[in-house]
Amino acid sequence: MKTFQMTAVLVVAAAALAGGGYYFGRSTSSTLASPAAVASTPGGRNVLYWQDPMTPGPRFDKPGKSPFMDMPLVPVYADSAPDTGGVKVSSQVQQNLGIRLASARRVESSASFDAVGSVQFDERLNVAVQTRVQGYVEHLAVRATMERVHKGEALATIFAPDWLGPLNELISLKRAGVGPDLIAAARERTRAMSIPPDLVRRAEESGTADARYVLTAPISGVIAELGVREGVSVAPGTTLFRIAGLEKVWAVADVPEVQATRLTRGQKVRATLQADETQRFDGALQEILPQVSANTRTMQARFEVDNKNGKLVPGMLLRIEVAGPKSARLVVPSEAVIRTGKRAVVIVRGDSGAFEPRDVSLGMDLGDDLEVVQGLSEGEQVVASGQFLIDSEARLRSVLGSMGSPASSPPNAASSASAATAVIHEAQGTVESVEPDSITISHGPIATLKWPAMTMGFSKPTATAFADIKPGDTVHFQFKEGGASGYVLVAVHKLTDGAMK
């Protein structure tokens, strides 16, 4: 029984909130009292119009008895009238529906995202080591690719027979004591044949020509390419070694097209080694490669990462944290936004407490929050949870449309009353208890609702209604949907010997 009542309360409360949107939207164009007919109470409060609290749609310009049920019309005052464009929901109904409010606020955020990049050599640091003379590789100090070398380290020993002639000529001229012009011409010939100055100086000092010289590494790095083997002959222009520098490396990552457009060259990043999160490296965006993958809609971004300690080698994976420039954004919780096709709608709570829908334009998705570009102001309150209880999504669209676009007013109060009148159900039963806001009745089956016999509580329209009804009375009663319990009493009559009293 309690489960049935609780289910009925939630269903009817949701329908009441949805229906309230319809009637408040329609009521904005109903016939109001003219300025001459607005009355004042002894306390000085202005009465805008009178209405039946159980059928609030129709408005009347003077007090009297309700045409819908046996109760007086109640005044609606100017200082408490609901907003014409919203729906007022009592605090009790808000609590029952689990409605939670949140404020539109400004936050400092950046368009940040993470990407996974693969380490590659920085091709700008590659250096080719070549020979400029015909010769032979007598000794090879580095015998495999990817070996690490340091600047000035020996790579290979080259024997160049063609250098013997110019060196011996220089030695002979010095021994013969010729003039300085001839000696200078001989030295110039050694330079033209690319003989290293150290080799020329040793030949002059020792008096013996030596055509063997050692190739050394011009930079520190790894041997990316090995073009010779020991004992082979080499020709001028042959690339013997290619050394890749490791002071800086590239991290190449696939970035979604929508995010790549927000990147700027030189933007700072933080890289973390995928295999060891304790190792972090500083870097910067070097370039966005001008090509989009048709399959993944991504672009390749090339990040330059510092690698002074040499821990990064090609093939390693880095998680790159890209942080965009920070800016202040107006945001609301993501759950507060209702997406209805092309529209994005939030339910805003006005200063008077009424709820109204409002179209907004959305910006960036910030995870739990959404940026609102247009439609809200900072500090305004929106419904953050509870919207799903306002019927199904299709009915929600209908209610929002009715709230936002009030229909034309009915031709007269009678037709409005006819549209607003709810279905009246009736039954007989025994009063179990009487409370200030409800009456509990054990009744028989109700055919119009297909209910079996049961005991349940019905809301009273007012606290003073049905004052003569007491526990134990046998009654004939009428009720309709509404009230805090889900159904509200319209009329209750005592039965005496089977007849109404």
C-alpha cells in the first residue's frame, strides 16, 4: 500500500509540474481584471484577480463562489502573483521531486587535453660524416648503428695514399731551403686536397709524410646510419656515418582535428614517460603537419622535448599534457542542460521563485560543466537535477513549448473552465482518520480508475474543508488528480442509512 502511494505521489507530482507549465503559460493571455476593477484589502494589498485554487486557469474580476465546486474564490495579490512566463512549484513539491539548483558561475579554465606521442629523432640535429679523399678504412672504431658516441670520439682511421705526394713535396722544399713563396704554395696545395692541418704540421715537424688520419664525432649522439665497414675503400663525398643528436627529440602525436585548430606554435607542454610517470620533460609545440587523416580525422603535431640527460630514445611513448591559454568562462553543470534536437534549454529559477525555460548557446565541454556563451547571466539559478521527472522527453518538449509560447486565450471563462476541469471520480467508504491536510478513507472499488477496494489518503483542498467529517463516518466522496498525496477531495457527504445527509 505504501509503495502504491509513493509511486502515485511521484507520478502525479511530475504531471502536476508539467501541467502547471501548460496552465501558467496559457494563463498569461486570460482575461484579467481591468484597472478599475482591481480591489484593495484593508491591509493595503492590491488584488489582481480571483481564482478557484483547485482550477487556477480561469480568472475572475470579482469575488464570489467557484462555478466548478462548492468553495469561494480566493484573491491573487499583486505582490504574490506568479510570473506570467514561468511555473511556480512549492518547496514541498520541489523536495518530493528532488529538484536541485545550481548557479551559473565564471571559472578560470583552459582548452587542455592529453595526447600520446611517439619519440623520434630531431632531424635538424642529424650530422653526416664524410671523407673528401680517395682512400681505405684501416680501422673502424664504431661497428654498429645506435651506438652512443660523444663529441670528439674516434670513429674510424682512414688511409689516403693521394696525400703522400703533396706532403712529401712540402717536406722536400723545406729541406732544400727554398724561399717562403714556394713553401706557402706547397701548403696551399695541401689545403686544396683537404689534408687536415694537424697532419700537415706533424709532417713538417717530423720530416715524415703520414697519410693516415682519424675521423672524430662532430657532435654527441647515436650512430643512426653506418655506411662503411673495416677494410673497404671510400671515395670523396661518401657518407661514412650519420649521427643523430639527442639533446632534443621530437614527440609526434595524433591530435583530433577540432583540438589541433586551437594549438599555436611555441605552446608549452609537459611530457611524461609512459613507462615511468616519475620522469617528466619540458617541451613546446614545434609544428602542426599540414595533413589530416581521412580515417581518424586527426592531424600530426610535432612537439620538441628537452632530452639533455639522454633518457629518451626513438620509439618510447610520452603522454603529453597540452594546456591552452586560460580564460574566464560562464559555466553551468552539464546535467542542467536539456538538449532537444537543435535547441539547448535550461530551466531558470526567477527572482519570484517561478521556473521558466530559456534557450542557451553552448561553448566548450569542460567535463562536468558546459560553457554557456549566450542566454544566461552570472549568478542566475538553474535546475541541475529533477528535470527527468517531468514526464518523458517527448512530453517535456511539448511542455517547454507551451511554457515558452503561450497559446491564445479562450473566448470566454466558460470554455477555459471546461478545458481546465479535471476528471471527477466518486466512491463510498468509511473515514479512518482526519488530518489537517488530508482524510484517510477505506473505500470500495472505483471503476473509473480500475482500482480495487483499498485504504488511502486524499488531500483536502483547504485546511478548513469538510470540518464536519469525523473518523467512523460513512461517506460518499468525489475526488480528482492533484494535491500533495496525488488525489484531492472535491466533495464529501455523510451517508445516513444509505442516503446522503
